[in-house]
Amino acid sequence: MFHPGYNPLTDRTSVLRSFRKILVIQTAFLGDVILTLPLIQVLKKEFQEADIDVVATPQGSGLLANHPSIRQVLQYDKRGEDKGVRGFFRLSRLIKSGGYDLALLPHRSIRSALLALLAHIPVRIGFDKSAAQWMYSNVVGYKIDTHEIERNLSLLEPLSVRIPGRELPTLHPGISDRAAVDRFLDENGIDQKRPLIAIAPGTVWNTKRWLKERFAEVARTLAEEGCGVVLVGGNADRSLCLDIKSLAKNNNVLNSAGDLTLLQSAELIRRSRLIVSNDSAPMHMGVAVHTPVIAIFGATVPAFGFAPYGSDDVVVETLGLTCRPCSIHGGAKCPIKTFDCMMNIEASRVLSIVRQKMRS
């Protein structure tokens, strides 16, 4: 096994060699997976002959299908059938058999670092904020004052890879995904010549979720103004979206939550004029399919580095609150029981931005 402190990049011949088998380990949330894609895309441009594989959760792997920069995705169901020591070592043996010569670790967990170490991957690059940095061959400073996409791209610094410019993530719905969206819109009577607005009201963290009554007001108003409105999300968002649809009281407000796969939802967002979203994965999906994003931020702030990255994107937030941000990810409830960060954002404000975007 390579010693954790072994650093093959200190040798000029190693620096100049072309890596042939590269592994990226990213088993965090869906948004994190999307924000890792620019790193993978730049890697493929630099090492065009290399095979690039990704370790991701089963849910994350659904987003990565058809991506031209990725050869295969190794699924790690860390909270399901792979949970525990047995699943971990099964995956480590699988990775070891792949013969990788470079691992990039944007996910800062000990588990990710140990996977790369046990697999005998000689070059293992990760951030200094990881508790497992001693397992890396090369450590990169975690820059807190920049966007997560740019932070991830900084992992290429030890490889002397030059970043050509702003790199947006891309998602690649396939033919079957496009056909599924055609069927969904046709079956629900949505004329695809009408402007379509996607709304993503869900999120894992309650304090990052705008009020459902205000999402409903936005949806109803836009439908009355002649737009098709589609609520997007996963199975966990279905009940919330059904509530919003009921509150909107308009047949032109559709609910797709739980009916479409991730890439099918991405295709639906791609066809939309814009997406209104909380600080959640659909916001990043919008960026990845080049659909303008209106992102509503509550407990979290763009300065953390997870704001939408597109040039036409807008963040709606309540400025001037001393209690904000209250945490890195958000929480189950407002710590001071006011929820001012979201309560102070009226539907009329969001609608004004939507209309402005529609005119531009």
C-alpha cells in the first residue's frame, strides 16, 4: 500500500505524465453532485484519453447518466444495502480492481478518503478542511470566499491544469427522457408553444423552504397570465406539491413531483423559460440545462458558495437580518421562531422578477 504521505507529483516526470484512469468520489447531496460536474468536465478536456469514473449514491448516479465526460458510475448506497463495514469494503475492493492512478475527492468525508487509500490509488487530491487530509497525497486549501464550482476546480492545481474560464455543469437527458416529458405534457394538456415555468418548492431543510402559500400564489398568478406552470421534485416533495397545486386552484398548474426521474425533470426544466426554486438541487439543475434560475434563499446565504452559477440567475433574499445565516445547511425550524428570512419575501416580489425575466 502507498504510504499516506507519498506524493508522486513531487517528481517532474510524474507531473507530466498522462493519467489513464481517474476516479472522482462524490457521495453527498444531489446539488453537490451537479457542482462537481465542472471539475469532471475540465478533467476530460485535459486528459482526453483517460477513463473517468465517479462514485456516487444511487440517486446521484441517476443525474450522471449519458454524461460524455464519464465512463461509468460506481454506485455506493451508503444508507441502504451498502450501509456498514461489509458494503464499504465491497466497494473498496471494486475500486482497487479498477487500477486507478488518480483520485479527486471534493467530498471531505473520512469514508471517501479511506476508499481511495485502501484502493492503492497513488495520487489522491483533497481539501485541507477534511479530517482525513493525512490520507491524501496532495492537499489543496479550501477557499471559503469563492463558489463551490471554483473550489472544486481548485483540486486541479497540483496537476498544473489551467482552467480555461467559467465552466458550467451540464446534464444530458436522453431520447427516452425527452419522450417521457412529451408524454407528460401531452397527457396533461399543456400546449408546448405556451411559455412554461418550473417551480421547485421542496428542500431537505425546512428553513430553506419558502412558504407553500406564496409558491401557490406565484403559480396561480402565472397560470392566469397564460403560462403553463409545472411543480417539480421527487417523491419526498409530492405531498407538498399537491398542497400547492390545491392552493393554486388552477388547472394549468401541474404536479410532476414523483412522476419523473431526475433527468426527466431536468429535461422539463430545460424546456421552461425559467425555474423558481429554493436553495436546493433543482436550482443547480436549472443552471446545468441553461434555464434562468430565480432562487429564494432563507437560512443560508450565497456567500457560502452554493448560489446559482448562471449569468442570468437571480437570488431573492432578505438582507440586513443579524440572525442570518443561522446555519450552514439550514434546519428543521427557525432558531428564534420568527422565520423573518422567508416571511419577508412576498409573492409579489418574486412575481415581479419573473415578469422582468419573461420580458428580457
